[in-house]
Amino acid sequence: AAVPMVWRSPSMRRLCAASTAFEGSMYVFIFHWTPVLKALHGGGDGGAAGEPPLGTIFATFMVCCMIGTSAFSLALSAGISPDRTLAYTLAASALSFAAVAHTTDMHTSYAAMCAFEVCVGAYFPAMSTVKGLVIPEGQRAAVYSVFRLPLNAVVLAAMLINADFRGSFKVCGTMLAAAAVLRFPDAHPNATGADDGKEAATDADEMDGEKVELMACGDGDHDEGAEDEKWHLTHSAPRRNSLMHSLPRKNSKTPTTVECKI
């Protein structure tokens, strides 16, 4: 049931593409960062004097990852949506991979790698937040398993092809750039007309239900065609479907509430 759900949902498909591109590129980065720095440093012969300080470099990567996590928190506090942060993170990661693929200077390559680690720190909280907003709670385990299918295929292909680091980084940079473009409808919903609320309502039966409150405020007599009767519809998910109709009693300010489970 998870595969059809992902296929029918444009938001889930875009999220799957972003997850595959970034996490697949991250695994390729893990495979290649040490050989890349050794080759650019000129220490590929294995001599101790010619090798870069890999321990210190790895420590700086972890610090950059923490900086990225803090940057996500600051962006959230500044009112930047997680969708937009995710799109910016994918775009910055694409630039980082492009820099590593096209440079022959170790310091430039190292700076680009540190920038990518900052993106890693920002990616995981942003992706987790967006997943929580898009994927129904009752279906998350199944949907996450579907997301891992293309990710595993990308990683397996990278290991089997065993291309040089420049080719691998170019391919990953292209995937990240494409994923950033695909995130545009979610990062800028006003510009594209994307509406995840309608999409969520369409899949209500598969999302463990949603709570819909229908409140009617009348003039007390409830005459047909009363001009002052107003209806308000509110939507919140995920909850069991329920229809609540509140009407004021005649000559009373206290509303009568009737709840129907659907």
C-alpha cells in the first residue's frame, strides 16, 4: 500500500527524490573523501609525511555538521520554512560537489567538503521535519522503506561502477541540483500553487483519518436562508475523522455539540 501512496502523491515523490539524491551523495562522499584528499595532497604513495591529517580533517567535518544543525535551528527561528531550508541545502550541496569535481587544489576541495558537511548537519533535521508534515504517521515506517529502495540502488550502482572521484562527484552534483529544482514547488508554494492540504485530504482514508470540525453559528432561530448564518471549516491531521456540528440552542448562548464518527 505504501508504493501506490508514494506514487499518487507528488509531494512524497519529490521528497523521495530529495532523500535519494542527498543521502546517496553522502554515501559516495564517505567512500571518496579520503582518496580525494590524498590524491590532491600528493600522498597517494602511502608515505606518512605525504598524507594529509585525516584525523583532524574528520574532526572538523563533525564540527561543520554541528554548525549545520545549529544553522537549521536559527533558520527556523527566523521564520524560514523547513521546505525552503531543505531546498537551499540541496542547492548548496550541489555546488560543493561541483567544486570538488572541478578543482585540483586540496584546500579548495577541503573547503567544499566542509561546506557539504554543514549541509549534512542542516539536512537531517530539515528532512525529518518535512517528512513529519507530509507523511501520515500511521504509514511512516512503510513509506520510509519505499524511500530506501532507490537510495540503495544508487549506492549499489556507485560501488559496482567504481568510477573515479571526479566522475562520481559530477553525477552526485547533478542529482543534487535536480533534487533542489524539484523541491521548488514545496519551498515556494505561493509561486507554484502547490497545496499539500488538499492532497492530504484526498488521501484521508489512507492516513488514519483526519479531524474535520464544522461549526455553524446561527441567529438562534435557524431560519432557512438566514443571511447571518456562517459556516467555518477547519482541518487538522492526523486524527480519526469526525464531524462536529455546533448549533446554539434557542434563547441560549450555550451551543449544542453533536459529534459523529465517520
